[in-house]
Amino acid sequence: MNRGPIAEREGKGIFLTSDPLIRPSVLMIARADLDTMVQHCVERLPNEACGILAGSGGRVEQVYRMTNARPGPASYEMEPAEQFRVLKDIRQSGRSLVGIYHSHPGSPAYPSGIDVEKAYWPGTLFPNYPGAVQVIVSLADLQHPAVRAYSLDEGAVAEVALKVE
Ligand SMILES: [Zn+2]
């Protein structure tokens, strides 16, 4: 049963493609897509990179490299117009937003306090991207990039298993 995007249901006029009820406990990603994501993050050094993962059923099917509108070694913000276009593209392709990724150029693959804060509408525990997994690519050891996935539901950080196919 498709209950529709939460923000639409609540009349906020913002399109969200995923549903919190189907947040996967495992995120599956093809080796090629994982490589695309890591390569994007390496190219953007020394700044953070960010992107969107689209797919269905907890499986990544497309990686969207996004423009970091606030580039810095410890900051990112997806360019809003580009984000709007990508979310529309995901919707039209019949996929869901399954994840958001960003890099940590010099720190571990674990959500920072700011990452947790940014996961919710200001002052609430209502997630900005309900159901989306947060993927963090750590390049602290450039020879061995670390990629981990998390859910940030209700203020708690929980790791989501990343299964590389
Ligand atoms: Zn971060």
C-alpha cells in the first residue's frame, strides 16, 4: 500500500519520495555504484561531496552526484534547484530516494553532530528525508575509504548494513 509522501500528506508541498515504513535494514549497492560514489568523493577533496541514491526495495539503482552548494572540508549542502530536479527525476523513473551520501574528508564514517541535526526539520525529530539511509564515505585513510550507512530515525543513530553486490 502506497500511503504517499509524508510532506504531501501534511500539505507542506514538498515532494519526498520515500516512506519511513519501508526504510531498509540492509542497503544493497552494486560494486560499480559504490565505486562511483567513492570516486566522486575523492574528486571533491579537500571538500565534502554529496549525492543522492535512488532505487527500490532497499537496493541502490542510480547514483546522483550532487553539487555541494556550501563546499568546505566539514560542510555540505545540496544545491536546491538541482536537488528538486533530481527528486523529480527519481519520481518519474518510478524509483524512491533510498539514501543520501556525503563524505568526511578527514574524519571517521560516523554521523557528526551537525549531520544528525541536519537530518531533521529544525527543532523537530521529523526527518528531512523519511526512510532515506545516510551514507558516509570517510577518506581519512585515502588508501582505504570507509563507507558506512545509518538511519537517523527519532534522533537515534543506528547502523544500516551495507551489502555490496
Ligand atoms: Zn558529515
